[in-house]
Amino acid sequence: MGNESLDSTVNKIRLGIVLLIALLPFPIIQIFHSSLYFESRIPPYLLFHNIAESFSIFVSMSIFGVGWFTYPQSKDRHTLFLGTVFLGIALMDMMHMLAYAGMPDFVTSNSPNKSTQYWIIVRIYAALCFCISAFLPNENNSGRLRWVFLIFPLLVSLVSFIVITFYPSLVPITFSATEGLTPFKRNSEFLAMGLLIFAMIAYWFRIRKYGWDPNKYYLYAFVFCILSELVFAVYTTVFDIYNILGHIYKIVSFYLIYKGVFISSINKPYKQLLDTNNLLKEEIIEHGRVRHDLAESLSEKEALIREIYHRSNNTLQVIGSLIFLQAETYPENKSVRLIAQRTQDRIHAISLVHRLLFAERDLSSISVRKYVSELADYVLRANEDSSRDVNLTVDVEDKKILMDVAIPIGLILSEFLSNTMKYAFQDSSSGNISISFFEDPSGRYVLNYSDDGVGMPKDYDFKNSTSLGIQLVQGVSEIQLAGKISFRTGPNFYCAIDFPIDIYKKRV
């Protein structure tokens, strides 16, 4: 409340200063009356009048152009209305200028009464429209109002032209050769003054909603408009300094209104655009800063995750080595050594995933082809028999799989390869192993493993098997991979496992 009161006081002071500046010519003329007061001759005054009115017409058309052609972008109904109002002012001011005594006849004979009738109509029209504009919101509700606003001033101008040109008796006389300006003319000027004072008060209250800056030029303009009407209501001769001062006031007021319309229609949108651009620049800078911080944080987390993978791999390798060393203390116990070897194979299947993740840019997934190839090579080397020649065929699609899928696949393949090398080729000097992995048309992964060894007994019950290896394969396939597993009994071992692709989601 304190700031609003202060702003209101400052605005009143500004308006008061403009009023003092506008009133300043009156005491100067009175003080230096003998030096400044004059009555012009008709030709020079006519030249001045035409220049002043031409300037007013030019400014009025500029106001119309700015208000009308910027409306599609600004959507400012208040400015649009003022622009179309000044189209009517420009047309009727032009009629007033062309109908002035001393100018070539404008359709019908020119006379002081004819030009003054145009003058009175346009002054009352302008003042009344200023009053209406004070209550128009800036916001647009309907595009059709644009054409309504345009038709109204054109219609007023047309009616004024027809009535004054062809039916002048319908309008009261404003000037006579015997008495000069008539009471109707003077009272009409006072009526226009009253309307302008009302418009000025209404615009003052408009400031509360739309602010000082968009409305200050209209308030300043009304000050000069009111004084202009006052001069034209009380001057004694058409050619004296007060009449000239009135035209100057009119020019100044039109210029101020033009500036207000220009600011509302052009400066304000551009200022909003510049403000928005500045905000966007600040946001871009802030986003860049945040992105840089996130990149640093992500880099640190990637380094940390890679370190975790590296240490996990090393830890698993150490555990496998410890188990193998512990088994070495029982050199005569083949079962212990076998358990140690199988456990070490399983540990390697897990640690290999961490080693590959550590080497990859993607910290969540690894190449299934590379993983299967390296795992198979390791298991075959760890269980190789110099007297046996084993041929391995790997047909694996080059896909990326998550570590949550890779580890179960590694445990399954490690178990199958170890069993094949231990039991499948006992009575032969060679053998063949085949591994395939692909995505089937139904959107599931399929893992096939087979060898041409002795296979499993025809009546072997895989579901109720007591073998730890078989139990591990079934548990991993059905629980961890949520898949389906099928075995083939008899010679030439074969197992097929299919499971959903999207069972796990990416987490890193």
C-alpha cells in the first residue's frame, strides 16, 4: 500500500508539471501582450492552418495505421479502437481543412460556417470516443470487433459529409458574418471540454488496472486537448495568436496520443519479447550450468560404478582362487576338487560380466555374443582334456543384454559346458558342442544348447533330479529369467530355454 500511494503521488506531480507547462503560454502572452499578441493576415494564416491540419491528419492516419496493422500481433482492443477513432478524425479534419474559407470549393461552396460545422462534429466525436476508450479493456475477446470498430468511424464521417455538404440546415449555425461564433459553437466547445475532463478522470482510474506507463501519454494529451478546446471556445478572432496556440495544442495532443498508441502496440510487445528473451537467456545459462553439474556428477557416478565392477570382479576372482587353494589341501579327494572347479566356473561366469561391464561404455548391458564366446573359451580351457578334440559352434545374435540377464545365462552355460566336458565324451576322442541365442518372432529370447555326447538316460526325470547342476539350471531359468525350459533325453543332449525380453529394466 505504501508503494502504491507513493507512485500515485509521483504520477500526480508529473501530471501537474505537464499542466503547468501547457498553461505557461497564457501568462507569457498576457505579460508580454504588447510584444507577442498579433492578428495574422488571411494568406499566412491559411498556410499555417493547412500545415497544422495536414500534420494532424498525418498523425491521425499514423495512429490508425499503427493500431490497425499491429492488432493481429498485439491483440490490444483498446489501441485498435483508438486507431479506428483517429481514422474518422483524419477524414473529418480533412473535410474541415478543405471546406475552409479561402480554399477551393469542397463539392459545395466553402464558408466559415461549413468548416466550423465539420470542426464541431469532429471535436465532439473525438471527445466522446475518448470517454468510451477509457472503459475498453486491452484484452481481445472477438476478432469481429475489428471490423465493427472500422465501420463506425467510416459511417460517422460519411454521414457528416452528406449532412453538412448537402443538408447544412440540419446542423445549427456555428458562425455568422454578423455575430461571428454562435453560442452553439461555444457551447459545443465547452461540451467537448467536459467530455475530455470526464475521459481524463476515467483514464486516471484506468491506471490502477493497466499501470501508469501505458496511460500517461493519454492523460498528457487530454491536458492539451482541454486547453485547445478552451482556446477555441473563447478566442475573439480566427486569425489571432490564441487561435494559433489552439492549433499547436491540438498538434501536441495528437502527437502524445500517437506516442501512447505506438508504445502500446509496438514498444510494449517488443519489450515483452526482449524481456522473454532475457529470461530465456538466463534459463539457458542456468540449464547449461545444471547440465555441466549433472555431467560432472554423472561422470563421477560412472567412475564409481566402474570401480565397483572392477572391485567386484577382483573380489570374485580372489574368492575363486581361495576356494581352489583350499581344495588343494585335499589332493586325494577328487570330489572336493570337482566341487571347487565347478564353483570356480560359476564364479567366473559372474565375474566375467563385471569385467565386461567395466570395459564397456554402457554400464548396464554387455554384448551377449562376446560374453558367450569368452565364457565358453574359459570353461573349455579349464576343463580341457589333451586326448580329446572338441569343436564348439557359437551362433549368437550380436545383441546387448542387461547384467541381470547375462549372469543367469552365464551360470546356465557354465553348468552345461562343464557337464559336457566331464561326462559327454568319455568314450570318444572328439565331440561337438553347439550354442545358439536369438530373438524369436514372438518377442522372446531363445537359448539353445546341445552336444553329440552320450546324453541323458531315456527315463531321466529332470523335474525331480537331485543333481545340483540340473537344479541350478532349472531354478535360474524359471525363477530368475521367468522362462520355460525343455530337455531331451537319450543320446545327443539338448536343452532349450526361452524367456521374456523385458523381464528386467535398465537401472544404470
